[in-house]
Amino acid sequence: MTMTRTYRRHVRYRVTGQECRALREQLASIRQTDNRVHTLRFTSYRLDAETEKQRGRYALHYFDNDPSYLFLERRGEHAQNSAILTEAECRALLAGDTDWLLGRRDPLLHDLHDSITRQMLLPSVLLSYRRERFDLPDKGAWLALNTDIRTTLEHMDFLDPEQLAVVTAKQPGEQMLEVGCQEELPEELAKVLNETVPQRELYPTR
């Protein structure tokens, strides 16, 4: 089953460790979730970056070193679609077996099959990071601190968090702030950002 979430604004910023600590203090009263996330992003080698952005970018995620179930995500400019995959299905996908995608009655998986076979969609970059998300559902907004971001191109290590930790052990880790909202950013969140991260630098797209 495909799940869809819509949003109008979604921005990523580069932040320092000191800014992360200040944001945690300011956001301590807001409901939050805290997970270790492993993400495998896919890139089309036939589409230019702008066309790929319009069609939506694909990624696979699992949390807290447990790949039993994974989330396939397609994130476009104004909507985010997701579906659940099993570890066995993900292993088949990484091994180049895509026929099973058509056997699932899920339009998102059918679109993924089409992108792989027609647009040369292939695994590109693998990321591992800690994600602290602060939600304000009544305000239609959220913030997420992604810290200790480590990357590798060895996508076959995706389902092996211990090996992934070995491969990326010498990396210093980066920090990123994500901000999402349906309309304008609520005043209280805008104030927090202006006080803790007054000069925000956009995080480069990978």
C-alpha cells in the first residue's frame, strides 16, 4: 500500500555541532522521535537533475540497525510517497531482480520498476545518520536534526550496519537541519531558527 504525504516547503541546512546543541535545548519541550537511519538513494543516469526532481527521487530507509522492514520513498517537489518492503525483497532488488515489483499491487513499486528498466535508475549513495525529529502536527510543521552523517558508495553494504560502520569509521560525520511545513513556518519555530542558526547555509544535494 502506498502512503502519501504532501508538503509545500522542505529545506535542508548545514549546521554545526554547537548549533545542534542549541537547537536541542530550544526544542526540548516538543514531541520528538530519535532513530539511527540507514538510507540508500537512487539516481537516474538518463534523466537530468531537474527532470529527476520533478518526477521524484527514490530512496530506501530502515531504522535502528534493523532491516527486517524497509521504507521505499519517492520524494517530489510537493509530495512524498512511501511503501513498505521486506528485507528479502530489498536483497532481491539489490541483486538486480526487479520482476517481483510488478507482482505487488502497489503503483509506487510499479513506477520504481519502470524507472529502473527505462530510466537506468541505480543505487548511488548510501548514508547512515542519527535523526531527531521534532513534530508540531497542529502547526503543520516539523524540524529534524540529522547528525553523524556518514556516506559511502558501497551500496551492497546497505543491509549490513556493522560493515557499514567499519567502512565509514574514519569519517568525521556531518550535521544537517531539515525544516518542513505546509504553509509558512510557525512564528515560534522561525524565532528558534533565527536565534540559534541566524546564518543558514543550504545543505548541498547529493
